[in-house]
Amino acid sequence: MKKAYFNWSSGKDATLALDSIIAEGEYEISKLVTTVNSDFNRVSMHGLSVALLEQQAEAIGIPLQKVELAGNVSLESYDKKMRASMESLTAEGYEYAFFGDIFLEDLRAYREEKLAEVGVKAIFPLWKQNTKDLLLEFLEKGYKAITVCVNAKLLDESFCGRILDESFIKDLPNNVDVCGENGEFHTFVFDGPIFKKPVSFSIGEKVLKTYTPSKDDEDDCFKEDTSWDTAFWYCDLIP
């Protein structure tokens, strides 16, 4: 099989994409690569504790590689750090990188361009698929996930720390993508077919965090993820 790594978010889209890759059997995913905020020891954007990320990777049975980034990292610093990480993976023989993105054109183009520079092909198993169908497939397969971050502009506090199920889908406002593909919400997957065992956790407090744009925000490497929204509810999951 072809040697590949997965750019791992810890959420549902990444999980469903990984599930499909394993089922096809053409590629061997032998590493999960995740960016983490080194200031808070959390998964970037998702706010998930690194301890739970590590337990998740262990439960899936694929080695985890963390790329540590400062919380206020600039695009230039981000590119430099990611370039070093990609070159290291290329030196290990990796020629393919997988992503769980569904329809963010600009982000896909950015990923493909940067990977091509080091001779790696980017692959998107879920690309352009219907997001409601994908989430229903995720649930039908028996995966379990909880929301860890929601965009406060689009979803209220009640959607944060909520288990994904059909009632969750029904309660989503019409202007919110069912898979949260525009950054409306982020999830943590804790059980399912590719897991050797469930990941245990307890639900902690919910916190509203605000972000104040600065004159340097045009260089913010997470510009695509926040879409310039400035307030997010986070639910702390405790290992």
C-alpha cells in the first residue's frame, strides 16, 4: 500500500475521511499530524486538550505527530513551521497527505500548493460530497462525537458540548452547514468503528472567548477558519 499521513483535526470530517481510506485499502495511513497551540496545549481552533488528542490517536492505533504553534502565529511563521514538518515527513518517505475538507476551495488550493513544493500530493476523500449525507453516514456507522467549539455569531451556548445526533441536525439554523464546514462548529470524535476503545472524558465548563482583530490580521494563518468572526463558545472536555 501507498504510504500516507493524515492532517488530523480530531473531528468528525477527518474521522469519516480516515474511515473511507481504511476501507478502500489503497493507502496506509501510518501517521496523524495535528497542529496544536503551544501556549495553551490545545488543538488549534478546536480547543481540545492535547491529552485527549493523544488518547484518541492511541485508541485509533495510529501514531500522532504534533506540530506546535504559538497562539498568535503569523502566516510567515506558520508556513515556515509547516514547511519544516512537511520536509521531515517527506524524508520519511511520505508522498501523500490526506485532509477532511469538503468544499473550501481557497483552503484546498493553499494546501495543494504548499504540499506540491515538497513533492507531496494532497488528497481530499470527502470533496464536494453532500454534507448532510456525510453526517448521516457518520452517525449510521456508529461514530460518536461532541461539539467542542461553536461560532457564537451563528449558534448559541446550547450547541456547545452537545452530542451529535439527528436532533442536533434538526435544531441547526438554516444558515449553518450541517457539517460546520464554514467553521460554524468543531467536534471531537470519541468512539466508532476505527476505534479500538472509546475515549473517556467528562464535560467541564463552557467559556465564551472573544477575538479582537488587529492591523496584522491579514497575516493570520487561521483567517480561513474564523471567517473574521470574533466570538466562540468552547466546551472544556476533561480527560
